[in-house]
Amino acid sequence: MTFNARIAIAAVAVSVAFNVAVAPVRAAEYTLKWAVVTRGDMQEKFGHKLAEVLPKATNGRVEVKVFPGGQLGSPAALIEGLQLGTVEGYENPADFFVGVDPRFGVFSIPFLFRDTAQANKVLGDPEFNDYVLKMAEAKGIVGVNLAVAAESLYFGAKKPLRSIEDFKGMKLRVNATPAERARMGALGATAVPMGLPEMITSLQNGVIDGTMSGMSIYTNFNLQNVGKTLLETHDTLLVSFGGLSKAWLDKLPPDLAKIIVDEARKLQPWAREEAATEVAALRKVWTEQRGGEIVTLPPAEQAELEKRLKPIGAEVTKSDPALKAFYDKIQAVEKKY
């Protein structure tokens, strides 16, 4: 081969390599906006996990953009967006979805599960998981994630909650389910339904006296600035439900829609483990870095609390056949674990 021929071949090789290097990356055909009203917790991180998984699984056809902190609206607006197809994905505690299906409110019943470990086994039970994830499909929401996000802890802003007596006369924020209202009534407090953004300002302004929320709310929203004491009673878990818009999925090629749903649902074990790890880390942040404390009731008072709260499940479901059937279904699955 002549010297000139070798030069020509080298030039072609360089040209090909250059063209490959500068070739534009193909833009995604579809965008999935994943919205949450919280920030820095498993619910937001689930969106970031989708952003890792879906572009690979769809060969770049789908991109995911995550919008935490209520950037795309309130829970009610986001749920409506899911149903209309203007928001592709959204996750929040299941009881926010009671307007779509009242059965989601059953997850806010106190002492529904023994503990987080048992709850996640129930939520991960194949038959039960499939049932709940499809529960809102007729209303336009395809479920993809069901996991314990955190355990609820009680918080008093100006007056710390350290005993059952301290609840009397308090106005505490809830997510508006019958079980939550009944819980507050049993403790002598008033339930005030309220969204997360409103809760922060209402605590600061004294409109409400406290809240029952998960660990990430207290740390990620810096509530140590309005109170330092969290009361742990082990009565209620925050079960998170993540869904995709059926209206949006129906516009996609069927094979692509199936990939998106399947890949998202595969992340559920990761979500449950991530949430448990997250809560353990945030407890340390609250106590070791923020100067806060986590207290429990004396044994006699804990027993009294359980006496008051355990009947609530039967009470709030007895007059509604659908709610009772779902409550019974959960209890039946629990016996396996």
C-alpha cells in the first residue's frame, strides 16, 4: 500500500470517528413528568430512579423529568392532571387518593399493620399488589408503586406532645380520611385537613397546633425551627401510592406503554428498601444534627392509646361494603405474614 493510500484511509477513519462523535443524540419522543409535593424522600427518588431506568429500557424514546416540592400543583391538581393526562406521573400517601377511590383511605387506619416489615410484605404480596395497583385504573390512574414511605409521628409546634393528655384541644393537620378524623377525635384533638405547603405556613402562624407526618417532612422542611419534639406511638404507617396517567399511556404505542409500566413496577422492592434506609438516616439527622428528640408514651399510656385507636378500623368501614371488603382483604393477607 502506497504512502498516499495509507494517508487517505486514515483520513476517512478520522472523518468517520468525528462524525460519530458529533452526531446529535436522538431526542426523546415522549416525556414523563413525575410530580411529588414532598422533596428529598423516596417518592421523589422514585422519579429519579425512573429517569435512570426508562431511557435505557425504551432505547431513548422516553425521558423522565422530576418535579418535587409541589412545583406542578397541589395533590388535588396533580391527581386531576393524572386523570386528564396533563401530568404523567405522581406519588403521595395513598390516603390522598380517596377522592378517586375511598378504599385508599383504609391505609390510614391505625394499627392496620404490625410494623413496617410486615406491611411491606403485605404490599408486596403478588396478588394483593396487583389488586391495589389496578384499583384506580377505571378512574384513569395506573398504579406502579406501593410501599411504606414512613411511620407517622406526632408533632406539636408550640406545645410538645408527650402524653395523651397533651392532645386535648389541639388542632392537628391530617389528610382528611375518616380514619384520621376518628383517630384525632379519640385522642381529644381536632382534625384539620390540609395540604403540605399550607401546613408549613399554618404551623408557623399558629393556624394549626401540630401535625402527624413522616420523618422526611420534619427534616426536609426544617420543622425543627418550630418545634423539637416528635412523639412516636407506632400506630399508623404512611403507605405511598405512585401512579401513571392512563390517558397518557393510552396515547403511546402499546408495546412502549407496557415497558414503562412494567419497568416502573419492578422498582417497588427498591422503593421499600430505600424508604426504610431513608427513615433510619433521617431519625439521626433530627436527633443528632437538628437538636430534636423522639419520645414515646409510658407503657400505661401506650396501652390506653391502643385501646382507643384499635377499634377505629371496624368503626369506619362497617357501614360501607366496599371499604369493609377491602379492610377484610388486607387482614386476610396479613395472616400470611
